[in-house]
Amino acid sequence: MIFLGLFVACGSDDSGSSTDDDDDDDTTTACETDGEVDQSTDTEIEAMREAMVNFRASLSSTLLDEADNCLDNERFYLWHNTPNTSGTNRDGIIYNDLTDAQLTAFKEMLQLFLSAEGYEKVYEITELAEGWLEDSSNMDAWSPGYYSIDMFGDPETSGSWGFQLDGHHCAINFLVHGDNVSMVPAFMGGEPAEETYNGIDYNIFENEKALAIALYSGMTDTELSSALISTTDRDLRVGAADMSGDPDPYRGTYDYSGFTTGLKYSDMSTDTQANVIALMKEHVYNLTDTFADDWWTDISANLDDTYFAFVYDEAPSTTSQFYYRVYNPYLWAEFNTEDVTGANENTIADYNHVHAITRIPNNPTTDNGGDYGIFAQIINNGGPRTLLEHYALADHHNLSTIKFDYTVEGLIPEHHNHDYSHNHG
């Protein structure tokens, strides 16, 4: 079932739309990034490209300039799990900056990249769960209108371009590169992950939980002894950056070799292999089917190098806390139930706060790359910008010990906010 969403932009006039004056004063900067390729002739990709071109054309030059970036821009990596306090601690433009027509155009484009199930998850996260949080806490930090959009590359002239949807519990990086389409990294969460909002029942991670429980329940004692990790730590190992303004610390050449632990695919029974494949596909097929199929081809060619690991305090259920991960050279799928703290400590059960992340580990040396495509490889291999040096030396990127879900004005001190003004109507 496809939703365009109940939420509409607060600025319902045409203040964000293009005008003749705006068109005469186009302040966007053309750029080319090493590694770009020619435009694809694939009909699905052409539909995506046209949708992005039309969305860009609907924006005023001011909004386009705020959101427009080259593919080697550091903003590709600056997504995180912090609420967007006052709508100002994200780069780019936010939903509240857009007219109803512009927001609808963006969501229609988003549906071209996601499967029906993937889009429904994004809708439930960004509009239902965040709407519930905003209403129950009486704090606009979780406002659905504060989700941000950054755009990378030029779809009019290049076959390499993308965009980023970034907010508290949904941060997805989409990239078109020739005939390849990817959506990694993809961070998704929910608090509450299962609830009723505005008369609509939702259960964002119902399948991820059910498939993991079925996998666990179907394992033999021998398989379980290999799969279980001897720790009670359920934190995501390669999740979002710690704080607003910090880059994704796991991009590019991050070493995943320490995760070749747990139950190996070749040591699984036939039934367990089928169950782990079903779980993996739940994460992969958030992407629209054609390109998820391409991704799955790479994954399935490396199934023997797949490892499954599980952390639990008791046999998992839909109302218990647990953690799992799947590592494959072409897929990292990680899921956990977070502890509820801060403003929601007394209103949401711990198991009802969920985080999940999907990546492609190690940027495999193929034409398509992994997280962020080939552009992470270019940057990390001495390309246009040496981001590692920048982040190592820049004081404003020092990590904070304050955890990110509750960096909200009035609760705890904030790391810093970007000084971007938005028109919130």
C-alpha cells in the first residue's frame, strides 16, 4: 500500500516555488566530480532522473542553492540520529520549506527509488512515529516537517547524482551511478516502532522482528551456540555518527573483518539458510525491486561468506529486547532494540524503540562501490578532498560523549547547530 503521507508542508503558499526573478538569479554552482559517468538509457532510471529534474525545477534559486552539492561534498557523510531541533541542525532544505506541491513531488520521486514496503516504512517513521513523538512530548524537535533533503550532482548533465533524506529516525543516501541505483547507508528507526497515531495503526519493523524470531526459533542448539555473542551490548556497531556535525565514521575503508564471527552460512542447515536469506532480503528489498535484484545478485554470489550473530537476554519475542546482525561482503544488516531514555522514559517500553541500519561493507572494488558508491573510494584514496584529514584536525568535529537520540533543546546541552535559516511559514 502506497502513501503520499498525511503530513503537508506548513508553508502552503507559493513562497518556495520558482519565479522569474529566481530564474534570473540562479546561484547554484555547476561542478564535476572525478568518477562521474554518462547518463543511463534505462527507462526506470530515466524516470528517476526526470522526477529529480522536475523537483529541482520547482524550487526557488534560494532553496536549490541551500540543497545543491557536488558529489564530493562532505555533506554526503553528515547524517545522524539527532532530532532536528528547531529545524536548524541539518544541512539542506527541510520539508517545512516546501509547498504542498513541492513536497508531493519529492515524495513521488522517493517512491520511484523504494519498494512499496520500503516506502511504507519511511512514511511510518517520518510521519506517524515522529508525529506521535511530537504530540506526546509537546516538543517540535521531532516534527515530521524537520526532515531534510540534500541533493548531489547534476541529473541534467551527468549519469552520477543522488540525494539524502535525513532526520531523527530515517537517514537514507540514494545514488544513481550509470545503470546502478543504491540506497546505502540506510538508517531507520522508530520510537515508538509500534503504535497508533491519528487513528492509523503502524508496526514499522514487524517483518524484521518476525523473521529474526523465526530464524532464532528454527536453529539447532549447535547453531545457536555459534550465533550467540557473549555480550549484553545491543548497540549498533556501525550505526549513525555520535553527534550532529560529525561525519559517518564507517564510510569508505572502514575495516569490517572483525565481524566475521557468529554462525557461518556454510555451517547452517538448509532451513536456517532459507531463514537467514529471508531476513537479508527484508533489508535489501526496501530498494525498488529491479535494483534490489542487482544488489542481491552480488550478495548471493558471496553467501558462503555470510555470518549471522545474535544478542539476547532471553528467547526473543515481539516484546523483548534483542540484537542481530548479518555480515556479507555486499550486505551489512543490523537491528537492535534501544533503551528508552530522556523525554520518553515513562511512556514507551524499551522494546518499542528500534534502530536498524543497512550498508555495503568495505566499498567492494567493483564499478558500483559500496556505501556512497565509488565516491567514497575516490575521497578516501586521495581524491578531490581529504576528508579524513579534515575531520581529524577540525575542532568542530570532535565527538561528544552525549548520545544522540536525546540531543534536544531543554533536555541536555547540544553539540552545535548549523546556522541555516529556514522559512517555516
